[in-house]
Amino acid sequence: MLALVCSKPPRLDPSRAEPVRTPGEVLLGLRVGGICDTDLQLARGYMGYQGVLGHEFVADVIDADDASLRGRRVVADINASCNRCEVCARGDGHHCPQRSVLGILGRDGALAEQFLVPAHTLVEVPDQVPDERAVFAEPLAAALHVLDDLPHEPCVVLGDGKLGLLIAAAIAQSGRRVTVVGHHAHKLELARAFGAEGVLEQELALTHVAAVIEATGSSAGLTRALSLLRPRGTLVLKTTVAGASDVDLSPIVINELRVLGSRCGDLSRAVQVLRSLDPTPLIAARYPLSQAEAAFAHAASKGTLKVLVSSRG
């Protein structure tokens, strides 16, 4: 089968072995997949990952223990937890020490004709949510997760890329005031269309901000975020990059800042929000799976928003 395998650069393998389903797992057939910044970082060596790339998808169930699932259109939580350990017992499977993570850690990803996920991770997609919305379920879940940690005060999103704009859309929909800071006027127009304010970095005059969400995709973003926060402000970190970062952390202590990492969110919540939120203006290009290498190269080009890969031509 066709699959996009992580390497420098990623390569399309036309003879990848089809996955063999075991009890508890579901065999999926890709409909549409998305390429995100984490995929780009993995290809640069982040996490030392080797395997099929991709964790943003909407797919059809080909086979499952539960025959009633066959033919269902689904998305899935990317964290495959063990459901047996103490961490899972307290409902924190995203941090299960035995977990694998789709297309990121110990589990082949979704940019393939077929792939496997545990049955307990599935979320069915309602008919009202088309494929090109549904493929945003995983990154939107991560964006909505920011709301779990924010104060009910105006906040700033640093970064006008794919995730930054989704975060801004999620925050604006919650009724909070949010400003996106970026470098691209056309992307800031998208932020405004989602209900946020948009400001070019060089024109930013804000200081003493209550909360900053750092989504620049750059190690330099953390230093910039720290400079914007008021004492006892909240910093939510979304960026992951390959390689070390040299940042002065003393402002965290001096200003008694609250610093929070934020990763994955609730897929069920994201699917429900996608009934009313349309993220498709973020789509920059669409490619067939047979051109996944070109799709990845396009996604890696500076300033590109969401690139989709479809198994259906």
C-alpha cells in the first residue's frame, strides 16, 4: 500500500505492508489527512520518530471487533493509552506512560491507505460535518484545550500559522477577546474573520497581558511571550521544535508567571464545535496520496497554511 514514511525528506513508500489488525484495534481507510507543524518537526528529527507520518485525519472503518462500526466515518484520539495503569485509571490517558501516539511515537500514522487505531479512541463524525472540516478535529481539539487553562480576560495568541489561527477561532467562539500577533497581513485577515483581532508584530503596542498563548512554531517565541505578560500572568505553550532552546527563564520567577504546556484535547468536543465552526479557509492546497511527497514539501514551505492529502484522488 502507499504510505508517507518519516525521513529527511519524507518518502512515499508504494510497497508498505498493509497493517494487520489485532483484537481491540480498528482498521481504517484514509479519506483525508492533514499535515501539521509537528509532522514537519518529526521529519527534522524531533522525537527520533521512524514510521508512517500523519495524525490528523478522517477515515472509514474497514474492520473492527464490533461489526456495527464497519463503514462508519470517524476521527480518533491520537493517544493510544493502555487503559490499565494508575494514570489511565484517573482519566489521564493522554499521559499514560505506556501510550503510543499515532504517527509520532511507537505507532504508524495516518498518511497511508490503511492504518490502525485502538477502538476506544474512535469518535464518529456526524453527517453535518464534511470531510474537509472533520480533518481539523485533532488540531481543533488541541486548540480548544487552551480554554481549559485561560483566565476570563483578554489574551494574545503569538503566531498566525495554522494552529495559532485555530486557537484564536476557539477562543473567540468562547466569547473571550483575543488578539493574534503575526507577520502576515492575509493571515491576520483570517483571524479577524474568525472573530479575533489581528496585529502585525512590528505594530504591536500591547504589554502587561493577562495571558499569552505561544504558537509561533519557533524557539524564539517563548522569549517574546515572556516579554508581553504582566506579573502573575499565564503563559500557555503550544510550540514543539526539534533541538534545544536557549531562553532566559528568570522572568518566570521574577514576575511569578504561570507557565503551562498544552498538547492534545477532547476529540468529541472538537467534532461538536465543527458543526458550527468552519476552519476550511485555512486550507492552502489539496493533494492525492500518490503525491504526498509534494504535499509535504508544500507544507514545509514558509508561511503555508493547511495542506491536505486525500486517498480519493
